Amino acid sequence: MTPREETIAVGPTRVEVLIGGAGDPLLVLHGAGGNRGWLRWMDAVAERHTIYAPTHPGFGRSDAADWMEGIDDLARFYLWFLDVMGLSRVHLLGHSIGGWTAAEMATMRPDVLDRLVLVAPTGLKPERGEILDIFYYPPEELFPLTVFDATTIPERERLFGRRPTPDEAEIALRNREMTARLTWKPYMFNPRLPHFLPRVTAPTLLLWGREDRIVPVVCGEQYRRLLPNATLRVLERCGHMPLVEQPDRFAELVLDFLRGGPA
Amino acid sequence: MKLYYFSEMPHHEYPDAEGDKYPSLRLAFPNTFFSPEIAQRNYQRYLDEYDAADQAGFDGLMINEHHSTPSCVNVSANMTAGILARTTRNAKLLILGNILPIQDNPVQMAEQVAMADLISGGRVLSGFVRGVGVESWWANTNPIHNRERFEECHDLIIKCWTTPGPFRWEGKHYHFRHVNPWCLPLQKPHPPIWVPGTASPETAVWAGRMGYTYVPFLVSFEVARELFDFYRQGAAEAGRTVTEDKLGFLICAVTADTKARALEAGRHFVWRMGPTLRGPAEYFSPVGMRSRAASRFALKARSVSLSKMSYEELVESYYIVAGTPDEVVERFARVRRELGIGHLLLEAQESRMDHATTMRSIDLMGKSVIPAMARI
């Protein structure tokens, strides 16, 4: 399907939003790599849900927000976004730093949340191991660490199959800069978040790739213990990007869960 | 033209092949190769050489600071300034410089520089730098904030030196309830400020606007002239006239009794140009540290990496000057003609350049080169 593109002003900050599908609203928050557009998994999920996929401030072609200092700012921003869009209750799905943002939003306003899907979210300090320092690596070295096996990605050609244009390279740099602004220190976690997660009673699905080399699976265990109503599903032969590495399986799990399946 | 002696206090006493195994000597090369015994001797040696440079008549002694690298184990420019303030008599102490963006307490920095200025009898030249990216990693300071923190840290230090306390500072990055340093510089209104540059047009413009002395480090004449143009642009905006006293330049230099010996000694500088600058771009310029304009300028300025140049090319291009005193005078004079500068900073030491060679170079500079350059 073809989504529509809108520019939404949240206060003075305008963000680009992809909107598509029909049904209960699902807000999708992207990871550090930016908004990769309308993805294959979205086609399946959009048959039952209206997907709102904004590009974070400072990312892509959304307005800058140099005043932001952390993911909690982004979380407050998206709660405001929901007000602007007139969405009083949504399902919320976030990947990586988008997952961390979703978790923060859930702790701030549990009432706006129907069901929560966190895909390999950052946000917690791993009990064992470390979250990979993505800023230490040139992007071309980072990509192979991000996925389990790039050759099996169905959308590989469209997403990663050619050299970026100058515009795309500029956007990639912008995405990286804004990620640094939001996550530099403490790197990729909020030491206060674990103390608030027990507030989130919404059914939560935690999805992780067994071979995630960016955010250790142990973080999934930690989220599962801290969230009162959460289930952790670990996908085999999958890295940090289940949404594109296994889009069909991913869509199926998300649809089942949002349909009211067990958390 | 004034000459400054500079030792980066390296710790090059390890097998080079070991360093080659790591992506960079900075950040990545394990400190298991750091030898406290060797460092103890080296510090004494480097400080003795600074003392000798003072006695030889150098106009200034330049001190810098780096972290997590064998290329420079001077980990506190202000600590070294405090030592040299006490052991030297005449030379200016050019701290070039304190790395402002990674400081969490600018008030303490203002106090430390003031104390060195007091102990030295007002000989401090206070350089402020943004630092290479390695320092941001070392301090874990968000590189996105590098320029903002540089400017705010600078503003607070200057206010410490020029505004009677107590006062309150609530900035974006720095917050202090009570600023009232009981240690103020001897020089009024404050020690002269110096700023180095390698690639950032914004820094050059800013330094010009502020009227600070500006010194490009290890760049070609062409790039230095472009940076000086940015500096002049900033100066013009502020209605300032640029005199040669506001412009400096840094190169590596050694002299000896014969050309052959000098060229042999100068070869040691190749390590500093190559291996110590090797590493992923992310180490030296982490995300957000450079503006788009600075990135474009850096790409142009470093179209040929120093590490790719042969020793002969480095000498030919004036990154390294090595020769008899007469030859060195001639080449320094050429630098001055090319750039119209008032200060020439000489990185004049490398740990594998032995003490005797270093001391002979300092001695010959004092006897022949410094007097000759003073006349130019």
C-alpha cells in the first residue's frame, strides 16, 4: 500500500509523518538509523491498524531540535504529538532508541497506551555485557554488526543496495548527530528508567534477535522482569533489526499481539 | 620573529610493531605498554630540556596536553606550567592549550592558570583549544556540544578573571552558585589568549573577532594563509587591525652541527606525523564535533595526509625543518616571508631523539638561530 506523507507541527517543531492503513492507531518510533520509509512489515500490519510513523525531530527532513538533551525529551515530544494528532489512546511500537522512547512514554502516561511493542530497545544498562558503542565505528563497519545476515534481508536491495546520494548521506549524518545528542551520556540508557517501568501495566511484547550485537538480549530479560505484564520473544538467526531481517515473522507476531494475544 | 620551544612529552619507548597491531595509537593502544620507570626518567628529561630552552633564550616554552596516547604524556598543561613557572626565569609559558570543551569546572581552570601566572611573575600566555576528538572520548564529553562548551567555558574563565566575585553563573553547560576565585592572574586584564587551528574556519573567525593570537598547526602554507584570511575576516568584523604579533605557526624543527646529523635527528618527527595520527576518523572527529564547513575545509586542507608523505616531502613542504643553524635561519625566514607571522612554534623533541641531540639543538638555537631571528 502507499501511505500518505504529512508534515505535522508539534509546537514550533515540524516532523514528517508517514500515515497508512486502517484500524486502531499504532504509533511506530524508529531507531538510530532513521525513518527508513514504509517497510514490508508495515503492509501486513496496516491491514488492521492505522500506522503513524513519524521521523524524529533532528532526523531525516524533520525540523531540528537542538534543545533536546535526552530520550526523555523525545518521549515528552511524542506525548505532545499524540495530543496534536487527536490520538487519545494508541498501540505503541518502538525499535532500539525508538523502543527506549516508547518505554519512557509508557512510564510517563500509561493511560494513553493500549499495547506496547518494544523491539530491541536501548534504555537499560545491561547486567552483563555492553551496548555496542555505535559512534566508535564508521557506518560501513557498523552495518554488518547490526544484522545477523545481510544477504537474507528481503528488502536489502531497496534499503541497502546502493551508495547513498549526497542528500541521503547528509540525512544519515544528521541522524547520527541527533542520536549522539540524545544518547551520549550515560550511553544509551537512563539509570532512572528501571525505577519507573513497574508503573507500566499495559501488555507488552518484547522482541529481540538472538544474535543482536548492538543491544544484548539480557536487556530484554531485564525489561521483562521490570514490566509487570511483559513477554519476551527471541527470534533465532536474527540481529538488531527484526523489522527488516524477518519482516513477515515480525508482522505476524505484532499482529497477533495487537489482536489481543497474550503478552 | 619570536621562537618557542615545544616538547610534546612523548612516550615512544615501545616496539613500533606492537603499536601497529591496533587501529590507532590513541585510545586503542593498551597502556600496558606505558612504563612508569621510563616515564619517570622522561619527565625529568623533558623538564630539564624546557629549562635549557629557557636559558638558551627562547622567547617562550609551549606546553600542551593530550590523553590516552603515547604521542603526548603531558596530561596536564597547567601542572607543567606550574612546574616551569618555578624552574624557569625568562621565557613566556605558552599553554596551548587547555582543552576547554572537556572541562567540567572552568572556575578551577581559571584559578590554575592564574596561579601559574602568579608563580611565573606574569609570564603565562593562556591558550584555549577545542581539542582533537580523542579528548572528547577520553572525557566522555558529548562532541555535539564541543563548540558551545568551548565558548561558554571561555566566557566563564574570562569573567572569573575580569569581574569581581562573588557572582553566579547559570549557563547552558555550566552552573555555579558562587564564583569568587581567590586566585587571580598577575597580568591585567588577564593573560594574553592564544588559539590554535588546523581546519575550523569558525575558530579562526572567532579568534579574529576576539583579537586573540591565532596559530595554525602543521598545515601547508596555502592552508595557513586561508585560515589567516578567515581570522582577518573575524578581526574586520570587530574593527580590529591584524598585526603580525597576532599570527603564529607551528612546525617541527631541529638543528645540529652538520646537516647530516640534523637530517638524521629530524627523521624522528615522522612518527609524530604518521603513526600518532593514524586511526579511524571517528576517533579524531567524532560525530557532531565538526561543522559541515569545517569538514569540507578539513577534507581540502588534508587532501594529502601527513602520514602519506615521505620524510623528504615533509622537509620540502616545511612541516619539518632540519639543518645547520644557518640553514634553519634561512628556512625560518622563508616561513616568515610566506606567512607574515610574529611567532614560530617549534616542536623540537621526540622521545627517540636522544637527550644529547635535543640539548645540542637547543644550545645551537640559542647561540645562533634565536639571535638571527630576533633581527628579522
